[in-house]
Amino acid sequence: MLLFILIHRCLFVTVKYLKDQDFMDQFGRRLKKVREAKGLSQEQLALITEISQSQIARTELGQVNTSISHVATYAKKLNIDVRELFDFSDL
């Protein structure tokens, strides 16, 4: 019974969606910088990652809170360590 009450209460709890706009902007600028350093257009990156060009554009503009799986895909297809996408020191 206690488990039911806990589950029932959890269903009605409002979860605040958190996002850090500055971080999203920095990540987007970093992705763009790495992509351009590799000589790729957004369209070319979209082709090799199978992530839509519009999604890449929105990520680079800091308009979307991209997923971890997308971050891993970007790193893999750009042939870089995933940590490089989070190195904002040169922005």
C-alpha cells in the first residue's frame, strides 16, 4: 500500500525542467568551431551523423538542450574525444 501511495504521489509532482542557457550557447559555439575546423558544413555533419541539419543548426545556436546520445555521436563522427566538445576555454 505504501508503494502505491508513493507512486501515486510521484505522478502528480510537477518537475521543473532545468536548462543552462549559457552552457547550451557555449556548447553550440564549440560544436560549430570543431565542425568548421574539420572542414564540414552542417549538411555534411548531418549526413555522417544521421542527425538532421536543422537539429545541428539549433544546437549550434544554443536553441536546444541536446541529448547525450547526440553528443556522443558528434564526437565519434568528428573523430574527437567527447571531452573536446566541452572545452570552452577558447571561446
